[in-house]
Amino acid sequence: MSLRLRAVLIAGFSLILLWGAAATLMMRGVHANLDQTLDGRLAMSARMVSGLLERAALAPNSAASDFTEAVRVSGKDGIACEIRSLHGEVLARTTTGPHSEFEALPAGFSTREVMGHEWRIYVLRANGYQITTADRIDQRDTLINELLGAAGLPFLIAFFGGLAALWIGIGRGLSPLKALSQQLRAKHADDTSPIAVSHSPSELRPVLDAMNGLLRRLARALSNQRAFTDAAAHELRTPLTVIDTHLQVARISEGEDVAASLASADEGVKRLRRTLDQMMVLVRAEASISEGDDCTSVMEVINGIAAQNGDDSRKRLTIFSEGVDAGTPIPRSMLEIAVRNLVDNALRYSPPGSTVELRADFNGTTGYCRLEVADRGPGLSAEQTKQIGQRFWRGDQGWQHNDGAGLGISIVRAIVERFGGRLDMKPGESGGLVAELLVPLC
């Protein structure tokens, strides 16, 4: 069901219920007030006849013909009037009405059923006369129905007119949504330009802002994807070219040259495999989180990484811990990849035999564990520190040793930033480079 039809139906049903309740109360009030008014009319008619008789100075024992000349009453259907003496003689009456019931009635108002009709009767005894006035109840009901019909017609006009105006107004109010849907339908897959809807209502502007924000993020993601694809193609093309070259040399060579070419091709295959592995790790770091990979202890991950290293690397790695260990919302496998990449980089670029310090501080920033990996390597310049973390970017040392794919730091940054952490690279106080990782805690 459309919002337009839903709003009109809700308004229609609400008006029917509210106006139905109001009409019921109004009908009861009108009925009571009209009965009171008509009763007052009966009493006033009786007193008016009594006043006329008093002014005519007619005695109650006068002949009936005298009263007929003095009081002229022509009753219509549903209305009756009768004049009697207190002795019971009928002195004058209308041509219609339940006169047989007027003889023995109490003074004041009463209701009687005569010949299948209910009558409202008023009896006045004054100045030696009994004056009786009456009207039929069904005539009163007809009058009430006519009044309600006259009052209900404007309501029906207002009801249906209001629903029609509401239908048209909602249709015009939803026209910006129609324009928005047309713009979205006309957009191409790679069109990330902002959406603009003229005369948009204030309720639609947050939606437009959110969609334009999504388009901006999508544009950045597409740009990063294109840059990643270009860099990956270039990075993979280099080892493939090397492998192809050495294989061609091996085909036309003999003896030791063949072995050397095959060894170089094997190194190219290993480098290609490392690059592909890093690319797969980066994809997993940005993919959805699998269940059952919770990390309940940061120190357990750090100690596990140290235990997995070889004897030489294990001796070079020094671990410090401050504060009480805690868990993190980062999945265990992702945190292990991030810390291992930092430790491997520090061990790789530090001089042989030098130590690498890994410090875990749980007493620092509230809600975070500060991990610092400090090496004794050549470090990076200020300009290089700004570029580190870009995908497929390697410093001078990486290019000189023809080592790595330039994805390790990118993977670390993608993991921690996804869960609200931060990675900072800064020069060490005694040389080398310090990688500072803020890990959110549970």
C-alpha cells in the first residue's frame, strides 16, 4: 500500500470514528434540547389559549357555541388542542387529535400511545378551564432527522472534500520522492554525482544528505578500487615479466645458466605468491566478520606471535606489558595479522642481531590498548612517513631489497580503522621507526 493511500485511509477512518462519536453525542443533545423546546411550545400554546380566554371574559359555564366563536383552532395532522370545563364538558377542540384520551389526564406533561402513535401531552388547569395541547412523537423525530440531515450534508461535503484535498496535497508533497526515484533510476553504475531535488521538503533533506554522503563514499571507494587495481596490475606484472624472462633464458641456455635462470624464476614465483597472499589478506580485512573469531586477550595474541617466530626472531623480540590484559572487538585472526605485519617489518628492516621492542600499555588512553613496535632500522623521512600505509607503496629500503609488496602497513591500517582504532608511524628517539597501534578494548 502506498504512503499516499495509507495516509488518506487513516485520515478517513479517523474522521469517521471521531465524527461518528461527535454525531452520536450531538444527536443525543439535539434530541434532548428539541424535546425540551417542543415541550415548552406545548406549554406556551396552552398558556396562550388561557390568556385569550381570560381576555375574552368568557365564563366557564358559557355555551359551547359561544366558545366556538371565541376560540378558532384549526389543528393540523400531528397537532391537537382541546378546551374543557373543569366539569368535563368539551368547550372547543381541534378537528384532529386523540381527544378521547384528554378527559382524565394529570396536570403537566405526559406521554400516551393512541391508535398506534405516541403523543406528547400537556394539561393546564387555570381560571376554571382545562386546556390540553399535544403533538405526535413521530413528528418530533421527523423534525430531528431533518435537522440532522441539514447538519450532516455539510459534514459529508467537508469529509469527502477534505479527503480529496488530502489526496492531492500528499501527491504534490510526494512529488520530490518521484523526482528522486527518477534521478536514481537514470543514474549509471559509475555515476556518483550528487543528487539534487528542487523544492525538497525538510523531511527529505536528511535522506538526500545521507544518500549524497553515500555517493561520496562510493566515489572514494571506486577511486580507491581503480587505484588498487592499477597498482596491483603493475605490481603483478613485474614478477611475471621477470619469471617469463628467466624462463626464456633457461630455454636457450645450458648448464649453470639454466639453473641460475630457474632459481631467479623461482624467486619471482615466491614474490608473486607473497604479493597474492597479501592481497588476499587485505580483502579479508575489509570483508564481513566471521563468527567464532572473538579475541578475549590481547596479550595471548602477542605471545602467540612471538611463539610462532623462529629461534633467532624470538630472541630479538622483547615484549613489555603494563596494566591488566583485556579483550578487543577486533577478531583474533585480524589482530594477529596486524601485529605480525608490524613485527615482521621491524625484524626485516632492523640490523641483524638488533632487538625489536613490542610494548603493550593497557593503562594509557581509556578504552584502548597502546601497542608500540620499535625497531632499530634506518627509519623514514618525514615525507615518507606521510606516504607509508598507501597500498603498494614501499620505501627506499623495500625497493633496494626488492622485498615485500607494499601492502603490510595498508592491511594493518585497514584492520584497526575498521574497528575504531588508529595506526601512527613516527621516528624513534634513538633511531629507527616506531609503529604505534591503538587497539580498542571490550
